[in-house]
Amino acid sequence: MHLPQRTFLMDVIREQNISVAIVEDDAGTRQSLETILSTAPGFRCVGSFASCEEALQVLPGLAPDVVLM
């Protein structure tokens, strides 16, 4: 079995814990993304929102590195 070589970017991601917020109106998709992020090394979900309006009220205080929409 061939495993991918570790790269510098993979090491940085693992060490930094990139913060991610999710904005998705479909509850199933939103939950799936939360699950993926909770098991992915180097990432953490800081918020999950069902609408842009809801997200805009909270996101400025969270200051995530990435917002998935």
C-alpha cells in the first residue's frame, strides 16, 4: 500500500488548527461538514449556521480563518 508523502503544508495544517465556520441551509449537509471537520487533523469548527443572517450576527466575534458557504 502506497501512502502519500508528508508535505510541509500538511505539517503546518496539523500544527495550526485552522478555524472554520459553516454556513449551510441544508441541515444534513451542515452536519456532514461538521463531522468531517471534527475528524480532520488541523481543523476545528468554530460555528455552524443555517443562514447568512444568523452567521453575520455571530461571525465577527468568532473571526474564523475560513467560512464554508
